[in-house]
Amino acid sequence: MVELSAPIAAALAGSPLTDLGALPLLPPESVAGWGPTLVVAPHQDDESLGCGGAIALLARANVPVLVVFVSDGSKSHLDSPSYPPERLRETREAEALAALGHLGLATRDATFLRLPDSAVPQAGRPGFDTAVEAVRALLQAWRPATILLPWRRDRHADHVASWQIVRAAVGKVSVPPRFLEYPIWLWDSTEAFRTPTEREARAWRLDIAPVLPQKLAAIDAHRSQLTDLIDDAREAFRLDPVFLENFGRPWEVFLEG
């Protein structure tokens, strides 16, 4: 495990998070020591945005990777006549598999839990224990050495729920894996109050420059989230181009603790 002494609160100070470039930078080759890695993506695109570079480096190093998509993605566009929930789910899953292809993975390297989008159950809610059991069984069968998952206080409720489900499931296996959390909505300058403290985590960067073109291609594969592919929805989600710039850097941030 990498031991870093830099205070996280100071490293992540500022709004927006302008000091991340000062965090320690680990070389691309360091991922070889992660061992079999489970990537947890609450939605189909989080894997590409938050840790697409790490996934590509792991694939390049021949480290086994399994990506678990938690929600079904069916609520990003509401009341679309041309893309009802089932078609939207199928579209987003196809986009996710295409993205993983750009990162060097195959269809067999992904699994879809298909929990309800925007309603992934949090602790104490109906369905939470069932979701925990599903992840526990997966952990027991796959035995990852490292798990990548969203930052525990990321803004979206599905991100928080995914973190809770995975942590609860890990509590039921004999050998706990290493946890590396990646930020998504923490990049939003209005979310500064959600940043980690030095008691919660250590922060560092991973150099992904050698695979940055692969990451950008993977992000671009999520066309339903980037374009007007679906133009008849009553309410549609679309990633803001300015926000996307945070994920085009030649490094990714991970929080450990």
C-alpha cells in the first residue's frame, strides 16, 4: 500500500479543486501491483470518466478486471417515445460494452446488476440486503485484490448507495480487498464540502498519459449521455462539456483510506 503523508484537506483545498495537480503522481506501471481488480460503476459512463485510464493500464498489464454496473441507466431520459426504459437500458449497456472495448476489455469482463436507476437502495431501504448479497456472491466467486468505486460522498444518491452496498458486502468476505475511491461529482466546484479530510483518506494521482486516447474514446462511446441522440425526452441528462474537461487530464485521482 502506498503511504503518503500530504494532508488531504490541504491537497484538495480550493473551489474548484485546483490543487489536485500537486498530489503525488504514481507511474502507470504501478497498477501491476493491484492484482485482480473489481471496478464498481453506479452508471454506464462512471467507469470511463472516473477510472477509464486505470482500467486501460490494468488491461495493458494483463491484470484481470471485472466491471460491475450497478444501476440499469434507464432514467437518464424520461418519457422518451423513441427510447422507453427497456430500450434505453439496452442502449446504455451497449455503450458501456463499447467503451470497455476501447479500454482493452471484453464483454465477459462486465456484469450488470440492473438495479433501478436513481433509486439504487441505500442502507436500511428495501432491496439493500438483496443487493449486498448479490455483490457478496460476486466477491466470493471472483476474489478481487482491489476494488475501485466512487468516492463515498459523491453527490449522486446512486453513487452513495453503490459505495454502501459494496462496503457491506466486503464485510461478509474473509479477506477484505484494497479500496480505491475515484471522484466524479467531487469535481463540481459547488461540491467542495464533500471533499475528504486527512482522517478519511490519502489522495494521489495515477499517470494515465500512455492510455489517455483510449480513455477519451471510451468516454465518447457513451453517446446517449453526450449528444442529442435521444431528442424527444421530457427530461434528459447530458454531461456538460466544461465538466467533462476534468476527465481529459493525463492523470486520475484516487482516494485511499
